[in-house]
Amino acid sequence: MSKLKVIVSRAWPKEVQATLREKYDVTLNEKDVAMTKDEMKEALANCDAFLPTVTDPVDAEVLSAEPLRAKFIGNFGVGFNHIDLDAAKARGLTVTNTPEVLTDCTADIAMTLMLTVARRTSEGERELRSKSWTGWRPTHLLATKVTGKTLGLIGMGRIAQAMAQRAHHGFGMKIIYSDPYPPPAEVIKKYNAKQVDSIDEVLTQSDFVSIHCPGGKDTYHLLNKDSLAKMKSSAFLINSARGDVIDNDALINALKNGVIAGAGLDVFEGEPALDERFLELENAVLLPHLGSATTETRIAMGNRVLENLAAFEAGETPRDKLV
Ligand code: DGY
């Protein structure tokens, strides 16, 4: 049997690339330069399986490729707001993602952001590196205590639950959340979490608000001028989900004018372009989309794509089939 022709959009961990080479007639992207939309279109016309990642906009235009050879799109990543699933389905494509394997590491980054922004540790490190530290003193870089505070989760899926686990059991935090599709009561019981009636209640009651909803048109600018104004002025906003859930202008103004105390951000509207106004803000902690960036997790994500592709090739339903 001839091998499937597979095209991969970015460089993957070498262990997984080795498996791809072994099993498939694969074109890798070892230079790791992002593909243009035209290149992705061409890929869909010339391979059986295309393996993009979360920064590749596989939109209706890309999916209009003619002639279309591809039958399978295996996304390297859990989020899929960059793929037009309706268009993919209309063209008869099977699309999969990589849930579960990145849950812990993404929750770890959300916790990192929460602790870093609350305890002002980036500011402290900047002070040391600029050689301006003059020594311990009772009023130096006073920050905000995390232990025992209220953490509000927008979305209560896998990553939010992993954050609740860490925050409740590690830091004695009270957990509240809002989610239109809440998990079963026995899951919630583990974190002694309380569902509130609306996102507004999460915003008004929390000392820390962490975003864990998907990106896309339903959540676009969910956090805007009006919603940010509902948060306590002492509260912090954490985003490890998708950048466009927050309106950049509104957040920058809120951080500048003391509407909220600070923000920890791993994702940005329009990334990788960064609104340079963020760089002026001492109360913003900024990371370049590192949620799942551990060797273990990135290998697991690659292997999960391979597992889905193998199932598809065998004529089975891949476990992470989206459409
Ligand atoms: C995802 O998988 O959706 C993350 O944003 C990157 O790991």
C-alpha cells in the first residue's frame, strides 16, 4: 500500500517528526517559517493529510483549494477557532485536534501568570537586572497575597478545572465560575467550586479572573470596556485562552487608569503582533503563547495528531474528530 502524502505546517519535536518520516510520505517544515494562505491552499491540493497548528488560519479561502486532494486536517493544538469547521465539513474533510494532553501545562502557565502578576515578580527581576535594587525594605515592591483569595473562572472546561485544582488545593482559593455547559456536580465538588449565574457575577466577585473559554465569534471581546469596569479595582485578569476574547484597547485603558490592578497574558489579540502599549505597563505580565510549551506536552500533542491520523487511515473515527 502506498504511503499517505502528509504536509506539516511547522517544525514539530524531532521525535514526532521521526515517526512521521517513518510512516508517511511527509513534507516537513524544518525551517519553521509560517506558511502563507496560498501555500496552505497548495498543500491541500497536493496531500492526503494536512497538519496545521493553531497559528495557521485554515479559513474558507484556504479550504476553497481546487482541486482538493486532502481528506484530513489534523490540528496540532486543542483550540480550533482558526479553522473554518463549516467550510471543512462542506468539503468533506475530517478535522481533529489535541485535547487533554496540554491541560496541565496550560493550567501551570495560568497559575504562573496569576502568581507573577500578583507578586510583581517580573518587576522585581527587571529591577535586579537593571542594577537598581537598593536592598530589602518594609515597603519595597508590595504586592497582593494570593492564598485564600477568590478565583473566578470564565469557562469551566478541562484547563479551568486543572487551574481550580491547583488554586483551591494549593493556595486555599475560593473558586467561582460561569460556564454555559458546566461539568457534572461530582467534578465541581472536588474543588468546592460554586457556579454563579452570570459572567458579571464572576467579574464583580473575584480577586482574580481567569479566562478559559474558546476563542471565535461567540466570545470575541467578551472582556471589553463595560465588563472590565465590573471587576474590582484590586482584581487581576489572566488570559491563557485566546487573545481576541479581550478588547486590547479596553484592557490597556483599564490597566493604565487603575480600573483593574493588573493582567497576566499569554495570548494576544492579533498575535504575534503585540500592541506596543502593553510594553509600557508595569502591571501587565506578558508571555509569548507558552501555555503548552513543554517538551513532554509538545511531543504528546504531536503523538495525538498521529493517533488521530492513524485512526482515520484505518477507516475508524478518530477520537478527537471535530467534524
Ligand atoms: C492550543 O493548543 O490551542 C494552544 O493555544 C497552543 O497549545
